[in-house]
Amino acid sequence: MSSEAKGGRGAQLKHTGLRPGWTTGSCATAATTAAYTALLTGAFPDPVTITLPKGQTPSFALAAEELGEGRAMAGVVKDAGDDPDVTHGALVRATVRRLPAGSGVVFRAGPGVGTVTRPGLPLPVGEPAVNPVPRQMMRDHVARVAAAHGGSGDVEITVSVDHGEEIARSTWNPRLGILGGLSILGTTGIVVPYSCSAWIDSIRRGVDVARAAGRTHVAGCTGSTSERTVVAEYDLPEDALLDMGDFAGAVLKYVRRHPVERLTVCGGFAKLSKLAAGHLDLHSARSQVDKGFLAALARRGGADEALAAQVAEANTGLAALQLCAAAGVPLGDLVAVEARDQALAVLRGAPVTVDVICIDRAGTVVGRSGPAEAP
């Protein structure tokens, strides 16, 4: 990626043709740098250039600026590139205020930025939801500005996001116990389109929060319908529900390193047939329902060659399921068992008992496995 992207806009990624963007952490760092520079010099740098953890030096145009007595505010509009990010277009502000010598850098949550209320996250309870890497980026840039312009580097940084509390309702934050707004995120400073790194990070934090709350049974669900099914089946609390989406591999690999006693995987039959076939990314753009695989399972369940041929030629996974159901072949259960066994293979002997529930679009259970642990 070009290191001279202007106005906070990235060059295209050569391998995808898609344009990367910038994390909320990068935007907050740019806003902090501009505000502290103005506080020391009386002038806002616009555009403002920052250095990311891997050395890139993007520049960001300022969308808001305000200089007052002992304080300065700058704002940057988040550009997520071509990633479907709910925070794309949000105005991220940083207000920097002088503190007495020796105070260091203190972070505050302004309007639209959440506060941590549950253990298990990488920040203590009561802290503003500004993650560790963005905090370090802001500290580093405060130190550079102080060195360049004769400041002490002792400041309070209040990060806010316009309409952030409303936007946060579309994120995992309320479930994770981050209340009042968004998290300021980022590990590299860059949003890679369709990497869905923020989603995967939320899965990991969800496991952390569940473990910290003492949950021994969690569920990875592909969507809201599967969540309702799991709650009806097991009466799990909200903080035991992992919004897995298409990222079955992310759940399994993280639980492998951070085990819980029991993991239920629940989702649509077609998606879980992909897991059964060995796919860990269940997105339709990256894996497809293998009707030949379903036909082989159907044979194992007693289907004759005529039915197996129909399954192999079915238009959809659901159509294959319906054909088998009419013939008394338990394809849903066979898929659930195979998906469970694939999950156990990814867990590589971690002390986790796994069961799988397959549902149709209405939430009706169409297949299930018994619980099992790797031998």
C-alpha cells in the first residue's frame, strides 16, 4: 500500500482491486496529533500525517477543529475504504487538554465512545474503550509532537465519535459490556477490505468475556435465528452467545487456545454442511455447498443411488435436505455429526465438548449431533 495516501484515503490492494481504509484508532491518532500540535503552536496541521505500527505514513484531512484556552479539538472522518464497516463516515474527534507535569497521558471517553463494564477485555473495568494499540499510537504521537514543539507530553485525551452510541447498537459492544458507544480499535491502523478482522476480534473478545464471567458453555451462532434456537435449547445467557457469522474457524481456533467446557455450534443447514465438508470460512464467496459431499453422506444414511443422484443435482442444500427428509434419510443429523467431528479436529484435543445443531431458515431444528470430546 502506498505510504503517501492523502486525506486518509488508501491505494487499491493489488490482489483484490479493493481500496483499504483506516481504523478508528488511526483516525483518533491523527486527530490527537493535530489537536496537540495546535495546542502547542496555535495552528492545526491539515492534512496531518501519522506513522502506523508497520511504518506507513498516511495523511488525514481535518473535518473539525477548535482551539480554546488550554485545550484543542480536531476531528477526522473515518474512511473504511471498500470494507463494509459500520463506522465508515463517522466523525472521530480528539480533544487534548494540558495536564500538570508528571501526569502522563490520560484517556477519557467522550460522547459516542464506550466504557468497559465487564472483565475479560484487554482493558480494566471502568476504562474508556480505547484499545491498547491505539492508546500506544496516541502516546507515541504525543511524545513526538512534544519533542518537536517543546511540550511536556502531559495531556488528557478525550476521544469521541459523533452518533457513536447509535452506531454501537450494530456492533457487539453491548453484549461485551462496552456501554455508551463504540470502541476505538486497530492493531495495524489499516482496515483491509473484507478481512472482517474486527468481527474476528469481536469473537475473541466474546470468548474472553464469557470465560471471565465463569461461563462453561458457549455457543457459536451464524445469526440471530440460530441464537434464538440455542437460547431455547440451553437457556444460555447473552454473554455466552458468540456471533460467529461465517467465521467458524475463528471460533474454533480461539477456543482451542482458550478452552471452555462445552461449545455448541448452531447455524443454517447449508452453512454447516460447508463446515462438515472441512471449510472453516462459511461465506458464500469463499466456500460453496458441495452437493456431491451431501450425496455421499446420504448414501451413508441409507439413500439409494437414485436419491443420491437427486441430492447431487439439487439446486440448493435445503433442496437436498428436503429430498432426504421425504425418504426418511437423516441428512441433517449426518451433517451435524460430520460438522462436530470437523470441529473436534480443529480443536486438536483441547478439553472442549462439542455439539452441533442445524436449523432451517425458520429456526426449526433439522439436524443435531450428540456432544463429544476429542479422544
